[in-house]
Amino acid sequence: MPQDEVDTINANGGALKAAVGIPEEQLRKAAKSAVCKINIDSDSRLAMTAAIRKHMAEHPDHFDPRQYLKPARESMKKMYIHKIVNVLGSNDKL
């Protein structure tokens, strides 16, 4: 699990005390072997939750989902690009 996202969630009212996952180096090794599927959904949910919590803490007057979902989607996109390019090595493989 991306510790920076867990830290952001906890700094903005969250309570993820024991959030752990598989280190990226192990995921990288798995992606190079015969492993056919690696789930990164938890990382995606952490990225989105962290961005929403941070935005709401910084802008407590915002209530329109478009105001906080835009940075949340950008955070998820950044996470997916990182995982696809730097961890899974599956960019340009389509």
C-alpha cells in the first residue's frame, strides 16, 4: 500500500493504522514472472480517499462533488501511471 497515501488519509482524519500491502519490488518481480494478474485496486482506493480527505480538509466549504472528485481522479491517474510504468512494466504492451 502506498504509505504516502495512508499518511495523507491519517493526517486528514483517517484511522488506517495497520495498512500494509505487498512491496513494489515484489510486485515488479511477480509482473516479470508467470503471474497473470496483480490487483492494485486497494492502491487506487487509497489514492482517491487521500485526495478527497485532503481536499475537504483544505476546503471545508466545498460540497460539490466536482470540486473534490477532480483532484481525486488525478491522484488515481497518477497512481495508475506509476504502477503501469514503474512497477508492472506493462506500458506500451497493448
